[in-house]
Amino acid sequence: MKLPDRLFDRVIVPLLRRREFESRYLRREFAARYGIEVGLYSYGCFDRWRIPPGTRIGRYCSFAKTVRLLNANHPIDALSTHPFLYDPAFGVVSESRVSACRIEVEDDVWFGHNATVAPGVSRIGRGAIIGTGAVVTRDVPPYAVVVGVPGRVARLRFEPETIARIEASGWWRLDRAALRDLIAREPDLLGPTGPRVAAA
């Protein structure tokens, strides 16, 4: 028997948070229940109230607990913006009057606290950083650092040659053991040593 969504959210999800990096069960349930696909090793995104249905999240993504992805706006050209007049669940209208978009977050994206992705954004590129408090209003290219309101690309994380090397490695496809082996063979892939704070 399938647990009701409310019970699943309140009991099962908190129990599995300690294993959210690798829990295939959690990923299967989020895909089946909510239409949210989450790649292995991604964390902080198992919350159907902050991540909308139809979202696809790649592997190794990091979400602060206050990140919010939005896939639709209230219809502003209708009689009212109240949900009674756009959501058929309330029994006033017979069909949804909201146009939702799908959001794809590619692999290894880091979202800082209170970052928001606005409706209309369909893609956040691999390796991007969305800075604390940023409001993303357009698609984000791979390896971009986005800051501000509205979000703007402050810079790319790496030089083009480094990005090409990272892309050629395909490291995000690896499991934990294979990733450990790759780093043992090519430790310079980790970048400079010592403490470093991202510009986001």
C-alpha cells in the first residue's frame, strides 16, 4: 500500500535525509509521486514545496535549504490572480489556466541560500553557481557564477581550456569509488589547494 503524500513528506523524507546522497528509493518516490527527477549524490532538493513537478536535477547538485524553483506565475491577464480562478482543484474553473514550464538543472550546480529561479527559466547549465539571494530570470550557461537581483553572470568559474578538460573528464557520471580513483590519478582536477571562497 502506498503511503499518502503527506505522511511520506513528514515521516519518510526526514528519515532518509541522512542517506539522501545515494538513496535510490527516495529518488524513485520523488519521480513517481511528484514528477521530480533527482540524480545521484544531489542533495537539499527533496522538497516538493520548493521544487516544482517536472523538474529534472542532475547529479552532484547542492541545494541550500532555502532555495526555491518556480515554474509558473499567477495569470496576470485574467479577472483575478486568485487560485480560485486558475486552479480547477477549487471547483470554480474546469481546467488549469496556468502555463508551467519544465526546469532542467544540469550536473554539479550549487544553489546558495535564498536563491530563486523565476518562472520561464528552463535550464541551469552544468557546473553553475547561483549565489546567495540571486533571482535567476533567464537560462544560465554552464560554469557561470550568477549573482544579484535580477541575476546576472558575474563571471565563469574557469578558463575555456579548464572547462574543456572538465567536460572531457565526464566526472559527474562516476560513482563515489570511481570518482576517488579519478582524483587519485589526476589530483590537479581538484583545483588549487587551501581554503577558497567562491565569488558568489
